[in-house]
Amino acid sequence: MFPLIMFMFLAAFQLQSSECLAFACSEKSIFILAGQSNMAGRGGVAKGTWDGCVPRECRPDPRILRLNANLVWEEAREPLHAGIDTSNPCGVGPGMSFANLVLERDPCLGVIGLVPSAFGGTNITRWKRGSELYNRLLTRAYAALQDGGKIRTILWYQGESDSTDETRAKMYKMRLIEFFLDIRRDLASPALPIVQVALASDVGSYFEVVREAQLRTELPNVVCVDAMGLEFQRAPNPIKHTVSGRFMIYQIP
């Protein structure tokens, strides 16, 4: 998982000019975390319980905040999606690793605001404009901006649920592009950088169709990070998870 987060970090910031990297220390830099369970975080979860283990790269830092379920900023700690992804117990996800690496690269970045908005087990139609999850994402994004700051990037990790159905898989690219364009429009940021992750698991029979759609999205300022190559372990169906080092990202169709 740590190499994946490093790639996400590099990809997100190669979308921005060197001038944009010199953010004022007083301005909050906001990152939206959206998608399904891999983004929400299932690392360290077994038999419905998180083991409480926080890897070093996911350590808290007073400069890293999260918008909690009550739309209030607080110091960010694992599990980031506690109270937000209520579909399953949450554990370690990619958000804290990402934020810590951002601060390592630019210590003068100032405060980072993470906006957890993912929800496990969701296919792309549940993120359609006007849906409950789409509206919740917008509500959380607007709330994050209330006391200042700027949304820098959306981190998006989703697709396993669409790989189990032929029709959904074939429609995935069109629906994904529509989602990206709609969210940019509603956030009044037509060039907002988006970093998405291409699936690495063959959970569904149409995994390759969804994966190809992710790799060929071809929108300006959208970068696709390929998770292929991460180690896999299998658990009883329908759960499958990727692992790297000592924690994991669950993938649930």
C-alpha cells in the first residue's frame, strides 16, 4: 500500500505547476477522498473489528485535519472514515499516508484538510449526480470550504462493484467520465485535478473491462495510478484484498 500512496502523491502533484506547489502556509489545502471500500480503508480489520494498529506512515500530525461526520474539523486519525462509511467497520486506508507524504514534500504547505467521503460496496451508479452519495460528497465539500481553503485534488478509488456485471462494466467509462465532469462543474472547478486508481484485483468477471476504462479515461487533469503488482491475499468470498507490507486494502464487490 505504501508504494501505491507514493504514486498517488506524485501523480496528484505532477498535475500542478511548481508555482502552485508554493502554497501559502495560512491556506488550508483540501483533499476529497471518495470511492468505495479501498478508499474508506479496511486495513487491519478482521472479523468485524479493527485491530487498532496504526503504521508509521499513517501517524497523526496536528497539521492534518479531517472533516468528521458532523462536518466539523478535527485532528485526523485512523480510521479516517469512522462514522462516514457506515457499511462496514473501517480501518487503515490511503488518506493518512497520502497526507503525511504531502507534508514531507512541502513542509510549508500549511494545514491539510482531508474530507473522507467514500462508502464501501458502491457501484458507479450510486455516485450519479443527484444521488444520495453524490449529494453527500457535495455537502461535505462545501462544508470544508466554509472557513477558507481550497480543494486541491479528488482522490478516487472505486470500481470493484462494477466489475461483477457485464452491463455495468461496459457502461463504466461513460459513467465515470460523467461523474468527473459533474463533480467538477458542481464544485465550480473545471480543471480540478483528479487522481484515480486502476483496479488490481479480478474480483469480478469483467474486471478487465472496468480496468481498461480507468486507464483510458482521457480527461485533462485526470491521472490514473495503476495498482497492478500489489501483493494479493484471498479471503472467503466475496472479500479479496491487496496487501503491501503489514496492512491491507480490502476490495469488496
